[in-house]
Amino acid sequence: MKVKVLFFASLRESLGRPHEELELPANVNTVGTLREHLRARGGEWASVFAPNRPVRAAVNQDMVQAGAAIKPGDEVAFFPPVTGG
């Protein structure tokens, strides 16, 4: 399954890229399993997607939780929590 993954704000800065297209293994079919798949790359990926690090996600521009399904052609965005005053 091929998806487009976008990285915003500090995630983009830490990973050194704004996006990438990924061919995912069959067992990566939710936002949570995609996050774990990215974390398994190690290095900065492991730090950015560490379980204790708050990272928000959207699928096709809709905010979702980790259990949200992803399907071929989806756009998945990851970004840090937004704070403001």
C-alpha cells in the first residue's frame, strides 16, 4: 500500500524532510502502526516517534487517533501538538 506522509513544524525540522511517499507492508494499516513503522527506522525517527512523545495525526486532513485506518492513496500528516495564547 502506498501513502503520502507529511511532516510539519518541529518534526519536519528534526527529520529533514517535509514529506515522503511510502510503500507500506501489509501489517501497517493504521496511524499507530505507521508511527511504529517510522519509529523502527531508528536514530532521529525513534526520537521523533517515541511512544512518550506527543504527536498528532491527520488522515486526508481529518484529525484522527492512533487506531484510525489508512488505505492506499491516503495522505497522513504528523505534527506536534499546537499551543497558543
